[in-house]
Amino acid sequence: MIKIPHRQTVLWIASILVYAFLYIPLIIIVVFSFNDSKLNAEWVGFTLHWYKALLNNHEMLLAARNSLIIAISASFLATTLGTMAGLAIHRYKLKVLPILAFTPVAMPEILLGVSLLLFFLQVLNLTLGMLSIIIAHTTFCIGFVAIIVRARLQGMDESIFEAARDLGATPWQTFHQITLPLIRPAIIAGALMSFTLSIDDFVITFFTKGVGEPILPIQIYTMIKVAVTPEVNAISTLLMLLTLTLIIIATRFDTSMLRGESK
Amino acid sequence: MALLEIRNVTKQFGNFIAVDNVSIEIRAGEFFTLLGPSGCGKTTLLRMIAGFDAPDGGQILLDGEDIVAFPPEKRPFHTVFQSYALFPHMTVADNIGFPLKMSGKAREEIKTRVAETLEEVELSQFADRYPHELSGGQKQRVAFARGLINQPRLLLLDEPLGALDEKLRENMQRELINLQAEAGVTFIYVTHAQNEALALSHRIAVMNQGRIEQIDEPSRIYNFPVNRFVADFIGKINMLNAWVTEVSPVHLKLKVEGLGEVAVPAKDRIKVNDHGVFAVRPEQVRIVPLTTAIHTEFQLNGKIKDFLYIGDVTTYIIELSNSTQIEALLPNSVPGHTKPFEVGDTVAVSWQEQSAQFFPD
């Protein structure tokens, strides 16, 4: 047993309470996803029944497949565009650029959802569906990628890029040999972040999905309108697991980014 | 013909004139230093030579050809940055091989030449290390090796010793002189440290507020500064307010404010009644006990006010009869502890006429 001084005891209790507040609801969902009862009331016994039921739920599987397609496409597009935005913001020290890129991040989702809906229907005359959702998700993810890439660039010695040019590299060689490898951790972190944001987004998806394909978060919502079944717990647990894994990987890249080292 | 000729180069940032109509000729094989206080334009000038910044006016000629329009990668110059700017994601070997790779050398050739260079700078065992695994001195050797491997026409150095501690810096100064002699590469060195400039350079350009004040060899800069700024910036110098009372072809007679008359060597374009300063370096000042004083005309009376014992030398601060102060630097070359003067001693200070100067305002 480690002896903890008094002042630290208070700190420990406070942090335990904070983490409990954050994680107890999540733990309850995980626990009840293995509960052998239709009711989320008391623990009856362990079962994998709800996960099996999920595998036979075609609507749910389709929703999961659609959400994965959307998340992969949107995070790919957002990462490409966001990286370019991050580089531009860093290069051209115009104050308006970061504001323009970061506004969608801070904008209330409902506002973004409504404006995208109007934009798709009235300006682009687009039929709502997978494409409109991908575009919408890309829009709000770009800002996150740009912020991460820019933060990485800001932490770097500017003379590294000048040194590359000075030693004979063309602008393209400098980007390819120096800039890209150095910001790669930020790009990966940004991509993972975009993926997790996209896969569980509800509000913007709700506005831009139309009536066609089922999408995972919406599907879950539809299910709990009837009742919070253990099946919902199971799918939520799986989603949580995926997100958590990606976040852990993303922060791995993030910490190496904070130390300013990369290998 | 000069290797590099800077002709009437000007650079402005907004309303601030960073480099103001500067012209310099740099000869092949020279160790040339741009010296000045921070903000004097020396780094801006270096960046324009490297190609990072474009001048607003003037020309930069290499072998007589204007290279102002060339991007940095097209100029046969390499830069050693103050931060060293090593690529953090590349090993020492890859860092040193980078310029060869960029010039399209074959993989095998790069390998051999990097190995040779690593051998020369005694870093062979660090070939596979990353920059963050190196000490400051090692990083610096990598930066020099990388800058020189491609035999550039010019090596530009931006305060490369600035980040090192004093002892290491002194060793590196000697290494730098050897390096430059061995490589046979022309160096343009930027620093604000006057002792570094004096120790390293063949010639120094002293810069102030975007302009060149003086270009000359170190000993001439030190002994014959052209104006008050150079005299004050390079080394230490005593300055007393004075004005000219008599002009002759050989010397000027000055009246030092509140004190007597002194004489200094003649100087061009000086008229009677010109105001300025009488200046003499501390090591040129002799202290003599008043009792044994020989009466010459260049002698002022005073009292020892304080002293700074530094080991090899002692600086005495003497308060003159008009309560201005003058410093005298005495070497401690007598074996054992000796302290020829005590605080409060009444003394006289004197100097040779040739060692004193007059700088008009």
C-alpha cells in the first residue's frame, strides 16, 4: 500500500468522483448488454444472447455497414482537406483563415444540420442519402483535422523547412521528404478523430439522411423509442469499444506530437 | 573578382528599414563576419544571401552573375542555423546525406561519402541516432557536416555558437577556424558577439541600424574604429566629453569637459569647436602613483574608486577630478598576489597620444 499524503487524498477522491460520473452510465450499459433479462432492472445472469440477436438483425447490420462507409469516406475526405487547411493556415498568417476553418467545430450542430439540409435541397438540388451525409460529416470534421495539423506545425522549428530548401530540395521535395513525415502523426490522429466523430454523429446525420438507408445512431434511437432493450446495450457496447480503441490510438499519436518527436 | 558581391541591397519590413543600401564584396576563401547588435539587419542580410528573403532593391552577384531571382535550392550556398535545424525524423546519416540525395547522387556514392564525413567529424558511432538523442555539441557537428558535405561555394552561419555554453564555445571557435581552413569554403558568419568576431574572422563588417559602419580586419576595427558606434561596440572604451581647440596636420588639441587639455592624432574633416568624445581603451591607460608622476600633458589626476579582479586582469575604476570615471585594465602578470593600488589611493592616469582618439558627435 502506497502512503498518500493528506492533500493528495482529497485530490484522489475528487478525481475518482469525476471519473465515476463519466463512466458509471457507460459501465451500466456494458454490464446490462450481458444480462440474461429483457429488462434493464436487475442482474439475472450472464449471456451473449443479445450479441447473437444483433447478428440476426439485418436492419441493424445494414445500418452499421452504412455508418462505416460514411465514417471511412468522410474521415478520408476531411483528413485530406483538413491537412491542406492546416498547412494553409500555418503558411499564410491570415487571421480570417483559422476562424473560417474552426467555426464549424464550435457551431451548434443543429444549426449546421439545418443549414446543410437547406444547402443540399435548395442549392445543390441533391437527393438526400449517403452522399449528402458524407459531405455533411466531412464539413464538420475538416476543422478538427486542421486544428490538430496546425498545432503540430506550430510546435516545429520553422528553420527545418528553410534548411531543406537551402540544402537543395525543391518545394515539392521539401513537402514530401520533410513536412509530410513530420505532420504524419497529426494527420493520423486527425483521421481517427474524424472517424469517431462521424460514426456516432446523430444530429447532423438526422437532418441530412433523408428517408433511405438506415444509419447506426439513428437506428439505435429508433429502437429505444420502443424500449431500451438489451440489444441496444449490445450495439452501444460495440460502438463504445470501437470508439475507445480509436481514441486510444489517436492519443498515442497525439502524445508523440506533444513531445515534438516522431519516428 | 569578388566571389560574392552585394550591391546596394535594401530590405524593408513595413516601415522598418532592415537593410539600408548595403554593399559588400566577399573574397573566395574568406572568413567574413557580419557583426552588430540585434536588429541591425545582419540576419536579414544573410537570409537574402541564402535566398529565404528577397531584397527590395539591389543585386547579389555570384561570380558576377545576379542570383536574386534564384530560389534557395538553386544557390550553391548552405546555411548552418542557430537552432541547427536538423531533420528530427531522420538519422544522423540521413541528415548528412540529405544534400547529396537532393542533388541526385547515386545511393552508393551517398553511402560512401556520408561514411567518410562521419569519420572526419568523429560521429561514426552516432550514424543511426536521431537528433534528439545527441548532445548540443554533437548536433552542431552534424549541422556543419551536413552544410559542408556538398562543397558549397559559401557556408552561411547564423550565430551557430549561440546555444553553447562558454567553455564549449571557445573550443568550437578553434574547431571552426580549422574547419574553414581545411574545407577551403568561404564562410559568412553572423554574430552579435564582438569577441567571437575578432577571434574568428579575416574581415568584419560592423552593422548598425541596417547600415554598414565599417569593413576591415579585426585588428584594424579594434584599433582604428571609424566612429563612436564601432569604438563602443567593439571592446571596451573610455569616453569623455570633449571639444576641439586646435587643429594641426599632426594632432588635434582637445579640451576635456571639466578637466585639462589633451592631444590625439589628427583626423580628417575636424574643425575647431567640434564637440564629441575623447576616447581611450582601458588597456592603454596606465596608472601611476601621484608622487612619482612624470609631468606630461596627457595626464589626468584622480582617485581609485573601485576595482574588479577577474583573475588574469584587474580593472581599476578611477574617479577623475570632475567626478567622471575612467577604467584602466592592468594585467596580473607579476607572479603571486600583488595589488599595486588600493581603493582611495590618489593616482594619475596617462596614455600615449597615438592610443587616444576623438570621435565627433
